[in-house]
Amino acid sequence: MASPPLPKVELRELGNTGLKLSCVGFGASPLGNVFGPVSDDEAIGSVREAFRRGINFFDTSPYYGGTLSEKVLGKSLKALGVPRSEYIVATKCGRYADGFDFSADRVTKSIDESLERLQLDYVDILQCHDIEFGSLDQIVNETIPALKTLKEAGKIRFIGITGLPLGIFTYVLDRIPAGTVDVILSYCHFGINDSTLEDLLPYLKSKGVGIISASPLAMGLLTECGPPEWHPASAELKAACRAAAVYCKERGKNISKLALQYSLSNKDISSVLVGMNSVIQVEENVTAAVELATIGKDEKTLAEVEAILKPVKNQTWPSGIQQS
């Protein structure tokens, strides 16, 4: 007897692009060894398992691991042996191991370098990476026009911008023709501790812009082991998140699963990007998404965790160059 098909994550439309992204996206920064070494076998295995479970969206950057993430993701996608049309790849430009450069010349060279590392003829989305570190006027007047040229050349299908402060998105989108930027990637602003992205959703939808949210675990705050030492959150926010994690653990619950399900529950967000580098992580994330879709989230524990985090709710931190 054939075994029943594995439950897969749902697909959601991305703005006006026509793309349908898996609600859980595969964040490939860990494939660049930024959180510890990952073997090729582990990388290929995790990408294969993700694809098998319905994850079709893979996000990387030349910045992650100093180009290593792109190379390893490219090798892993090639190992799938499936048609290119079956998966969606996003990479970035403007941020590199040696600093920021959003000039037209650099981003034009950047995509050729990325395509070579990824072993692809085109990427689905090219995103200007952490634009708050550059001149937003340069992004509007030079970088995005250069990306439009790349789009016309068929090297990229859609244009995106990423960053931490939410104000950067309205600044740029208010200064360019509608439909020029197809997608924004926001991180750390749609989770249990900070849901400020929600206020921007009607504006982004009115512009026809697709929305991707990354880091539902707030760069490690909403995990049992806690954030890395360099995490820029205040001591008060770290302490509250630690208390929430302990509260969950004492009750046999997992704060990371709860946090991912919270982020997935808003369907105006097309995909929630989660860093992954093992089959086990893929399984945990897919299981959380499938459980949310079929059973729903643990409202009681969520309400209790929200009460613990209420004094620090929406307490953000300034952009800083994150160390790896």
C-alpha cells in the first residue's frame, strides 16, 4: 500500500507578481555557516526535505557567509533535479562582506556574480539589502532604475527592498511610480513581541506590493536558548523574552513554535522566512505550519505569553550591522 502523501505548507500569492510562495520560506543564511558549520550533505538534505514538504521559496544574499550561502544554495537546488519553474529564488544586492555599495555599477555586476554562484539563468526576486545603511535617495534615483534594466534584460523577474526601520519602505514607495517595487522584506516587525508591521499592511497592499516577513523568532529572542550576545535588544526586552521562554518550557510548550505560528497567522503576509540548515529544523517548521492550518494555534498559551511581553511590546532597536 502506498503511504499517504505528506502534508505540505500552503501557498500564498505575493502582491501583484503572480508568484505563489510557500507560507514558510527557506532562509538560507545558515547555509553560509553564519551560525556554525554546515556540511554540503546537510545543506542538500535540508533543501531537498523543504522542497518535498512544499517549501518553494528560497532566500539568500551575497552577504551571508561572504557569498558561501549563495554557492551552497545553488548546489543544493541543482541537486533537486527539478524544473527551474518549480522553485522561487530571491537574492540581494548592495550589502557585501566588505560593506555597502548601492551604485548602479555594483548592483549590475552583483547579479551576474550571484547568478554564477547560484548556477541559475535568472532570479525571481532581487532585493536591495538593508537600504537604511545607504542613501535612500540613491536607492530611488539610481539603484532601482538599475534593477529595472536588469528586469528588462531577463536576469531578474521582480524588484524588492529590505531593511529594519519600517519608515524606509514608505519613503521609497512614495517616491517611485506604482508597480516599480514588487515586494518588501521586513524583519523582526511581525512577531509576538513586535507587530508594528501590521500598521503598514494596508499601505503596502494599496501599492500592490507583496510582503515577506523574516525572523519570526526576533533573531533568537523567542527561543529557549536565547539570543546571541551581540543582539541589539534592550536588557528589559531580553529579560521579558527569557521569562516567556521559561514559562512555555515549564508547561511543555515551545516558544519558537508559538512564535512561528503567530507570524504565519496573518495571511496578508505571503511568506515568513525562517533560517534552516537541517532536516530536523525543516520538519519542525513545516509541522508548525501544517498544525496551524489544520488545528489552529494554542490561544491560551499565546495569551499568557503576550501578557508577559506586554510591557515591552513593540520595543524595537536601532539598525546595526549584525555580526555573524
